Amino acid sequence: MTNRTEAFHGFADWLMFGGKLIGHNDPDHHEKVVKFNELLANCVIYSNACDLTDAANALAAEGHPIDLDDPATISPYITHTIRRFGIWTLNLNPPDQAPATRLDLEPRVLFGASPT
């Protein structure tokens, strides 16, 4: 559990704008900065997890066998696809459909086709 917590905090530190120094001595301001940073990290992790789920569901839909140990080893702390200082657009409209948050894996996909 400690490794997961350390990984989360390392990811959140990577996302933090302006470094680890907080320029005010106000404890309420410190708490707001930390909570905002954790909220941002959780949002990015959720987005990464949705992308990974979509990719796994697409592979399963194409008939590729998926071992459950493979998705379990993928970390949601992906940094190479995030544009920290790039062009950001914020769309506040709700999506047309709910994001796929469940892996739709059938037994044939999990274990491959049985030889006949």
C-alpha cells in the first residue's frame, strides 16, 4: 500500500504547477493548493483509466485474447501523454454517453478459443 501511495504522490508532484514551494504562510491556502493538486491528479488518473479500459474493450471486441494479469500491471500514472503546459480546452457539457468503466470481457476473450 505504501508503494501505491508513494506513486500517487510522485504523480501528483509531477502534475503540480510551480513546484513544491507554496508562497504563502496561510495554512488554509496550503490546504487549498494540496487539495486542488490531488483533485487534478485524480481527474487525470480517471481519464487514463477510461482510456485504458476503452483500449482493452476494443482489443476484446476484435477477438484478441486478454489475460487478466496484463491489465492489472498497467499503471494509471501515465505521464507521456499529458500536455502539462500545452493547449487545454475545457468542455463543461456532459458527454453524450457515459464513459466505459467496465471491461466487457467474455470467457472466449479471456482464455482464447478452445481448440477443436
